[in-house]
Amino acid sequence: MVIIKKFEPTHFDKLILLIKSEGKEWQDYFLKERVQLFFDSCMKSITYLMFKDDDVIGYIRSLEDFNYAVYICDLLVSKDHRGHGYGEKLISHIKSLYPTFDLYVMSDVDPYYEKLHYDKVGSIFKI
């Protein structure tokens, strides 16, 4: 059975284990000089973790745009637990917390969201 919990500082080490399991693609989150920044982001964002037993198997981090919209910055499910709808459950959890808000995702894996039949509206650019 999986449960979703609001991020707490005591969860950080388990979250880092999940992030590290993804390898170089997520290294900005666990590099020594950036790990405190990631911790601070988790504390200030809308951050939830998915637990199976005592392990963190999923993670979502979002930002609220002053009662207008919620933007999902990160969504990750461990490789061993993909294909069970856990990512969609994390998204649904955020949507349940903000039912009147538009919900957007900043994606670098568009095929995943297309598979869920979400509409692509625009894009994002790094400046």
C-alpha cells in the first residue's frame, strides 16, 4: 500500500536516495554545493512524497501562483515503481488540494503527459 505525505525535514535523506537513484539527470539536486538549495526549495514549495512501507518511491514539488495556478516543477517515481499510476496519483493529490486552480507542469518528458491525455499549452524557456 502506498501513502502520500507532506514533505517534512526528516524525510529529506530518503528523498535524496530517490533522487540519486536517477543518476546524472537529477544531480543538480544532490551535488554538495546545491543540496541545501534543494532542501530549501522543498521546504518552501508544495512538496509531497509517496511512501511504500518506509521507502520514498515518489515525489512531487509544485509552486502556487497567487491563487491563479499551480505549477508542477518536479514529478518523479522510482524506476522500480513506474507503470502503476503513481505519478498520476501524485498529480491528482495536488489537484485535490487546489481544485479551483489551473494545474500546469514544467515538463522535460512530454510523452508521459501526452499518454495521460493532458493538453500541451505553450512551452518553457531557460533565460
